[in-house]
Amino acid sequence: MSTHPFHPDLLTQIAAEHGTPVYVYDEATVMQRIDELKAHLTGIPVRLLYAMKANHCPPLLDVMRRAGLGIDAVSPGELQLVLRLGFDPAHILYSANNMTDEEMRHAVEAGVTMNIGELSRLERLGATFGGLDVCVRINPQIGAGHHAHVVTGGDRSKFGIPVEQMDRVLDIAARYDLRIVGLHQHIGSGILDTETLWSAAAVILETARSVEHLRFINVGGGLGVPYRPDEAPLDLEAFESTIVASIRDFVASHPSEGLEVRFEPGRYFTAESGVLLSRVSTIKTTGSRTFAGLDTGMGHLLRPALYDAWHTICNLTRPHGTPRTYDVVGNVCESADFFARDRDIPELHEGDIVAILDAGAYGMSLSSTYNMRPLPAEVWIHPDGTPERIRRRLSASEFATAYLSDYGRLTAAV
Ligand code: LLP
């Protein structure tokens, strides 16, 4: 049984010590992904940003900062967090969607560059802060992703300024003396083929020819990871020989001095570094199906319910049992609350511990306390293999107290 990159005994020990549900993250895997990607970005002046929406637990952000990465932040909350954690504002791109005037002011005060994806916002920015440096997000009219919900380019996408409206961007910039120092695009998430990544990159490079004083081009994130056993990892050699090589030629020929190329992956750095541990609370056989019910649910890992996403599930307690077919379901009162359907897993018994793999991206960051189930605990595995609990799971009683206090109700009885 592969529980890459974790040792099953360590996971079992963590579940015993900290209870379930618990997310576990492996620092060494994050570092490995960063190093791997850097190794294939040779010969271009590159800056990696981390799309923190994938996972914003503080130790992970510390790793990113220490590794010299900047940040793609998309909300005032994300921005506040990374400023407090010591990221250099010069290396933060603020890409909030449907930005408000208040957010815009906040970003200016913080000294971060804004990434603007709407003509009307660019106009308001110019009218309020003429003369500012700004990045413009284009929609290259190419989109891709592992599910329709994560495609962020193309005609149906709300993101970015359609590339054919670039003339209007330049007009507005000229009118308000805005300096377009960056061009950005992000076409979607979970992309495993370099051809698609390249077709979009080609559009932004072409567009960048019409902008004179660029400091950076940001080709976005979107790099996929293999979740299913039959999926192959992104071919980084092909990535380097097509996309990186073309970018290298482009940078050499662009008139802007010191032009930097940015990538901003989220999933690629963190997905495989995380696992969600849970205990089987119920085995139920009906006429046609066997359900394995867990002590966690869609509130803690929404991806299967939201995107029909595949996460490999391992039986840590009985890894060598005879495989049986299960619907692995959660403890939330929704029929969308499942982790796997018709999945063969070594026979599960009530009380067994399971590991739901590749849950380090868009797991905890996409979680909720729906049905008033407190969030999982989180454990961080340091590079020397030592686990450290970094976030406690609240008991139901603590959770109810915190909830009441949010409403200013400090006593339970009214
Ligand atoms: N940059 C921008 C502007 C983004 O909107 C995103 C993700 C990224 C970068 C990072 O994309 P990545 O490298 O992680 O693919 N919840 C979905 C993914 C939604 C991604 C949203 N934007 C999932 O669990 O599959």
C-alpha cells in the first residue's frame, strides 16, 4: 500500500495520539515540489508566487517565505495574514475578484501591486490613484481544468479582461497615467498537459509585446498533480522544453529591462504533501451497496462533493485485507457527502483508520463547519520526521461556546 509520502505507522501513531479527523502535512514534500519546479525554470529571471488559497496554514506559509516565494493573495484576509507573517509587499500580488473600493485602498496602503481583471475597476483605480503601478489580468480566451468549476479562461469565465479589449486597457492606463508593470493570466486548475498550458502562455507573451514598461509577466498557476492511479504527473521535461524555452527567447527579445517571469501554483506545491486521517464509524450494507461511514465529511474535504474529485483512500489499520467495494461517505446530512463511490479498498471494519490522500491543497482551506462539526486538527511533519500538532480540534462543547460568543451570547441559557 502506498501512502505516499507518509509512512503508514507514523500516520497510525498520529491518529492514535491526536484523534480524528486530522489533517497531516509533510514539509519535506512541499520543499521537494518547490525544488523540482525551480530546477525546470532555468535560464529565465523567475519568481515563484504561492497561491495561498490552496492551503494557508501558517507553517506552510513560513516554508514558502523561507524558500523565497512571493504570494498570490485574493482577499483582504489573505493579504493581512501574509503581511503579518513577514512577506515582502513587493512580492505579493493582490488578485481579488470583484474588488471593492475599500479593498483597493487597503491594497494601496499595504504597498502591494493590484492585479485588475475588470475594465471598470481599472478605471476606478485610475480615477482614485492616478500614477500607480498596476498589473492587468487578461483572459486569453483559453480555459482548462480538471472540472468545469475550475476553468478560469474562455468566453464563459468571469475572470480577467478579454484579451481583445487590450486597446481599452491601454487607453485607460494612458488617461490616468497608470503604469502597467505586470500582465497576468490564469486559465484554470489541475492541468496535466503542457500543450494546453503552452497555448495560453503563447497568448500572454504575444499580448506583452504591446506593453512597453513591463516588470513582470505572470503566467498563473494551474499545474496539476496525479490524483487517480492511472494519471501521470505533469511532464516537467516537456514543460521546460516548450514553455520555459519559449519564455526564455521572449524575455531576451522584450525591450523591458529586468523583466521577471512569475508562476503562481497552489496545488502543485501542496496537494501531495497532505493527508486527511479519519476513523470508520459505521459499516452498513444495503441491498446493493456497502457504505463505509467516516467521522469526517464534506465540510472537511469538499472536493469529491463539489467536483466529483478522486482521492485515493487507504485502510491504514488492515492494509492487506481482501479488497471490497465501498461507497465511502461522510457524517454530514447531505447525499452529496461522499469521498468515493464504488471504490475497492482492503476490507474495512468499524474503528479502522483510513487515510485520504492528496488532500494538502483545497482541503482545509475549503472547509466549513456545516452541521456544526468542528474543523479537523492539523499536524505538521518537520523535515526530520517529527510530527507537531499545529492546530487543535475543538470539542463540541468548545465549539458551541465559541459559536455563542460570536453572537455575543456568553452564557448558554437565555
Ligand atoms: N492563481 C489564481 C489567480 C487562481 O485563481 C488560482 C486558483 C491559482 C493561481 C492557483 O491554481 P492552482 O495552481 O492551485 O491550480 N478548489 C479547486 C481549485 C480552485 C482553484 C482556484 N484558483 C480544487 O480543489 O480543485
